Amino acid sequence: MGKLVRDKIPDLIRRDGREPVVTMLDDVAYREALLDKLLEESFELRDASAEQVPAEIVDVLEVLRALAQVHGQDWRDIEELADVKRAERGGFHDRVYLG
């Protein structure tokens, strides 16, 4: 079973002397693969060491940007919406947990 990878990964594999098996996904498969990748990257972030956290956050962010794009959303608009939602409902700084 394959997985979605960053665009330059096949080139890096070729530089190692190997030949990757690459498939270009249609729109539906791409959206599904992005959601799978978001879960994968989220789990990697959860399990990351303190030193690995920044790189894992970057990976999650890159998947989120791709998801916004595939759904026809401009990232700046997403950030503005996040600001509005944060102003209305707050963020997570206070560590409020309902249970």
C-alpha cells in the first residue's frame, strides 16, 4: 500500500539509485490521501520528542495547506477565519478541559 508523499520525494529516492513507483491521484483520491496523511502526521506529532516537534508541526501545517487548496480555499482566508473563531470562542491557551 502506498502513501502520499511530498513532491520531491521521488527525486530523492532516485538519487539513492532506486526507482520509485509513482501514481498521480485524481481529485477524489487526493482528498482522501490528504486526510489519511493528516492522521499520519498528527500521530507522528503526538509521538514526537521535544526536538522533533517543530518539524512535525510543519508537516501537519503543509497537509492543512494542501487541504485548503484542494477545497478551493486561500490560506490567508483560513487564517482570517481562525482569527474570527478565536475571538468568538477563544483558543486553547487556558487548557480548559470539559469532562
